[in-house]
Amino acid sequence: MYLEIVAPVMILNRMDRIRVQSATVSCIASAECFEGASDISSPTPPVAVGGLKVRFAAAYSLDVSRQRSAMSTMYRYTLPVEQTKWKFDGRTETCFTWEYDDQRAALLQLYDKGKKQQWDAAERIDWSLDLDPENPMMLDDRVIPIFGTDIWNRMTEAERRQVRHHLQASQISQFMHGEQGALIATSKIVQTVPDIDSKFYAATQVMDEARHVEAYSRLLHEKFELAYPITHGLSALLEQGLSDSRWDMTYLTMQILIEGLALAAFQRIRDQSKNPLAAAVNAYVMQDEARHVAFGRIALRDYYPQLSEAERGEREEFVVEACWHMGDRFNSGWDCRSKSVCGSSISPRR
């Protein structure tokens, strides 16, 4: 079976492109955070803030009369979308089960919460709000890696606006690409996991991930009007986890490593962003992600004690390599899908 991840890249922009490497979010919440994490309450609907209803197009003197909503997403990017389509052998094994009653209470509880806490990105979020043209998500400049350096001090205010715009769009772009990876991963879990309760919950997560891709895509397409390609670190980690035929490796890659790191990153933006639209999008996504990490922990803590020492050692080595990819996910080059240019550390898995 072949999996396809569409990873469109940078916007067709009339400005000179500024490529700024983003700081790495190094915080990964501890395991204890996830036991009750699914109880995170829904955020309060955002309230409009005066002065924010100015589009970036106006701030950068672009033609504000053009039909943004009618423009295809592919025209937001500088590299042809055909170059960034991505296919690889998923090596999945479909598993049916005839045991419909052997279910774990903890997973059924998450399944019930997953059903009850569904939300509509088009209705729940107030998309009439806009981003700040000076600082899209209204984040502190101290999070910018070059803040305070000679390069930053020599910049004009217009250049600093461009840095904020591109840096924040690049981070949200990685969220969007990661959510598409999660969409594919959880659909694979439904297909490959042997337990019916895990299939039940994973099915609710598939819907969650589709909603997250929708929300981040709309934020980038309509508000930032800018997007960046998937980084090599993130694409390498996704391909390594999704290429493995063993169902627990998909859990380990997505439910524990990527979702755990994403949860910390979403929390940071939710807490630090003073823009109500950006804060609301990340708060609602974070509500779902907390359940997702809990799902992975519940499933794997029952399975991993059954593995041999050699099997556990292999997974530990994978975690070390995965952490390297995650630490490099913002600092590595954009993934052009050309192995001769970008390089690849992916080794085939059984």
C-alpha cells in the first residue's frame, strides 16, 4: 500500500523571501501530564480585539481586491506543488478481530469523550477575526532566534514584520503537515491494531485530525496567506514511523513522540499568543491532542511488557533517533523530496 502526503510549499509572494530558522521547542511534557489530560475544558470563544481587522495584503501593499477565497491553495506557494507530493510504501497489515466484548475501560472512556467532544472548525472558531499585520499571533519578539543580535538590530521595522510573518507561518505550516501525518497514521491504526477498543477510539481520532488539518490550512490560506514546506526532520520521522509494518511503531511515532511534542507547542502558543484567533485555534486543537497522547500511553503500556529485551531495545533506539529528528524539525532544510539534494537517513523497516 502506498501512502501519499501532500506537502505544499512557500507562498507566491511579491516580497523578497526571508528564510529564518525557527527556535526548537525542546519541552516535552512528562508522562504524568497525560493521565487526566483529556479533561481539558473547551476554551471560551474569542472576542474581537480592536485594530486587528487588517489583512496582511494591505499591510504589504498587495492588491486587496483580488479574490482570496477563490484562489487555489497551490497558488500560495513558490515551488510547484508537483515537486512536493510524497509517496512511500506504507507496508501495512490489515487486522480483523472477532472479539467485540474484550474492551478496556480506560480506552472506552476516551472513546466516549472523543465522541462527545467533537467540534466544527467552521462554526466553533470565529473566522471573522484577523491576524495582526505587525505581528500575526502577537508573540513576544524574544522567541525569535535572532532577536537581540546585530542582524536584528540592523533591520528596519518593515523587515522585522516580514521576519515575524514568515517565522510564525513556518511554525504553523509544520503543525499543518504534522496533522496530515497524524490523519494518515491514525487511519493506519484503525486498520492494523488488533483490539476492537483501539479501533473504536482511533476512528474518532481520524475525524479529529481531519478537523485540525482544516483549521490550520484555513489559518494559513486565509489569514497568513503564506505557507512553508514540510521540513526534512519531520518528514523523515513520519516516513520512518509509517513505513514500519508493526502497529505499535505507528503508536510510538505519532501518539507518543509527535503528539506529545505538539501538545507542548500548542500550549505555548495558546498561552503566549495575544491574538484571539491564533489562541483559539491552538486551544481547540490542544483539547483533542491531550486525548490522543493518553490513547497511545494506554495502548502501549499494556503491550510493551510482553516484548523481549531485544524488541524493547530496538524501540529505545528508535526513540533516540526520533528525538534527533524532532529537535531538527525546524532547523533542517525544506524537504524537496529529492534524496540527492536533501539526503535521507531512512532505513527500510520490516
